[in-house]
Amino acid sequence: MRFPGVYAERGVFVCFEGGEGSGKSTQSRLLRDALTAAGCTVRLTFEPGDTAVGRELRRIVLSPETGVLDDRCEALLYAADKAEHVATLVRPALERGEVVVTDRYVDSTLAYQGAGRSLDPAELEEVARWATGDLRPHLTVVLDLEPAAGFTRFEERDRIEGESLEFHERVREAFLAMAKHDPDHYLVLDARLPVEEIHDAVRARLEPLLAQAVRA
């Protein structure tokens, strides 16, 4: 890692990562609902696209109509989305003591544009960390699923989902490698497990961190 990493001193930052069809959105919503019921103020968000600027960037990077983009151009578009997302949504929510639950963050860039597109990992990480001020999640949950299995969970594919099986296999291996490198901040779960079993494992791992969150 080129940067030491910054973890918010107030609020709790949780990220769900993984390949296509791994259930990130489902688990994000379940966690939001459970924490809200427990009295936490929760901001559920996602990348790319959960800001006004991000919606335009999402359209460009995911629409099949965009066609082929230069790999560096694609990476910079994702970095721009992250910069706006962190500055206008993630940091302000954390400063208020909220729990921020995001569906994708920096690791997706390192996996998809790094391992997937084969960009230089050190250069790509420097761009991604700079864009976010190197703000890191307190916990990153990786939902692990074989790409071939993930593709069976949806009918239509966007521009990234439509990449080759080999591309998505490289992405999967990158997520697992990042988690192995920093086990204190990662939780890897088999995405084939029952939805509630995955949710319970996430809650158990997250519970000690919630002291930093403001409760109603």
C-alpha cells in the first residue's frame, strides 16, 4: 500500500464488495434495515452513481452504447465518481456519526480496472486513494462467488458485466488477495450461503465497531 490509510474516528464505514451477482445489494439493504431498527442512523449508498455527477459517470462507464474506452480513461471516470461520492456524501455522513453502508468502493477499482484491465496496480491505487483522500472502510465484506455462477443471477448485462469469464475470474482473485492481505478489516463470505446466514455473520463481525455510531 502506498498510503497508510485513514479510518474515520466518528461513524462507521462498511463496504460490500464482490463480483457480479454476488448479492451485495441484497446484503446492503438487509444491513441498513437491521441497523436502523437497532437505532442507528444509516446512509445506504453505492458506486458508481449515487450523486448527480456520478449518475452521468455511471451512464458512461456502464452503458453498452459507450463501447470501448481506453483503460486509463475508464479508471479516471471511476475515480471522479469516487471523489464526488466521498466529498459530498460519505465523509459528511461519517462526520455526523452515521453508519455508511456502500455497495462497492475503492477495491472494485483495484479489482476491475487493475486485475481486470491489467493496469499497473501501484499507479491505479495511487489515483484511487488520492481521489478518496485514502478514506478506508472499517469493514469490507467480500461476497465470494464463482463468476460463472454469478452470471446466472441476471438476464441482461451492462458494459462491465459483459466482459469475458477470464476477466471476471481475475477480478475475483483480486478481491480475495486484498482480503487475505488485511484480514483485520475484511470479512470473506461464501455468497452461496443462505441470505440470512450471510447477514448474521456480517452483523456479528460489525457489532464491536458500532460504538462509534450515533444511536437514536
